[in-house]
Amino acid sequence: QSALTQPASVSGSPGQSITISCTGTSSDVGRYNYVSWYQQEPGKAPKLMIFDVSERPSGVSNRFSGSKSGNTASLTISGLQAEDEADYYCASYTTSSTWVFGGGTKLTVL
Amino acid sequence: EVQLVESGGRLVQPGGSLRLSCAASGFTFSDYWMHWVRQAPGKGLVWVSRIFSDGGSDAGSTIYADSVKGRVTISRDNARNILFLQLNSLRAEDTAVYYCVRSRNLNFDHWGQGTLVTVSS
């Protein structure tokens, strides 16, 4: 199972919006709505930010939103803040009953 | 509060074995599927294995990533609220932080802090 494809890095200024893409195949992202996004700060465990493509867990800011079109899912962060600087990973359930992660995207807030 | 606390990671020689543990609290452990996810130093997250909530002996109750299949065994003790990962025939590429993760509806909703396994001579 190959990793989902994410850009290695994205950047934006405070207040701006950024979008991180996550491209898979018809066997994972394109097949199910079980796409999730995780934020990982340096030295810390990942934190669930989005599940089921576009749902937010309680306590996660509504500045975070998710969507999907075909085999590509996207995470959008609006009103960028310095505290959003972290690594972001997407993940998807697959037709093999396994899970696959993206390679990760480093978000830099300029 | 959901808590997942991993232990057992250490330096081990290539070809060696190791058993990782994850103590769960703050939720009904036996109601949830559990997973192990690993992260090599400076690299991304990689899903390793899943076990059903009842941890039964049916063939489908556990599943593994191809990269570890045949060398790794996931198990659980629902009476003691502990998840295990037995790692055998360890290789340098198994060096990673191993996270214990709870899933809910096929999404990973709670993560432990991880335990570091280093495979080196």
C-alpha cells in the first residue's frame, strides 16, 4: 500500500488561508469517506483534527475544515495563526481493511 | 479522560525481539478497536496493525501492514485494559516511535505519547 501523496511543505502568513491536498486512489480516498487529518507538533503525539472527510471533533477550532473530490482530500486552515505551525498528516481506510497515511506536510506560518 | 500509556521500547540488536505494552484508561477498553502506528525518526506516520475490540482468535480479528507481516503480533488483555505488540526478527528499519492508538468509526481519535524502539548493534 503506497502512502497517500501530500505536499512536503506549505506556508502562509497570519490571517491567510492555506489548503493541504492528500491524493490517494480509488482503493482508499476515492472509495470511502473515512479520511482523517492529524496535527503533530514537534516531539508530540498526533492529534485528530478532522474525521470522516469533513467532521471536526469537539474542541477543534472551526478554522479547520476538510473536503474531498474524487481521489483527493483537502484540509483548509483559515485565519492562519502562529500556533497552527506543525506537521499535518492525512489518513484513509482502504479496501484491504488497512489504513494508509500521507507522507506529511510541514506548515510554516510566516 | 482517555489515556494511553506505552512502555517497553528500548535499544535492541538486529534479529532481536521486544514486546510493547499500552495501558489504557478513561474509557471502556473492550468496546474499541486498537492499533499500533509507528514513526521513524524524522519520517512520517505508518500504520502497523489493528485488533478488533474482542481480540478474538478469528482470522480477521487482527491485521498487519505488509512491512511487518509475519514478524509482528498484536494482542490485547481486556481484563487488564492492556494492548500489546510483539516484535520479532527486528531490523534497523523497525527503529521508530511506536504509538498506541484508539479508533472510533475507522478514524484514530486518541493517541498515546509513544515508546521508542531502536534497533542497532
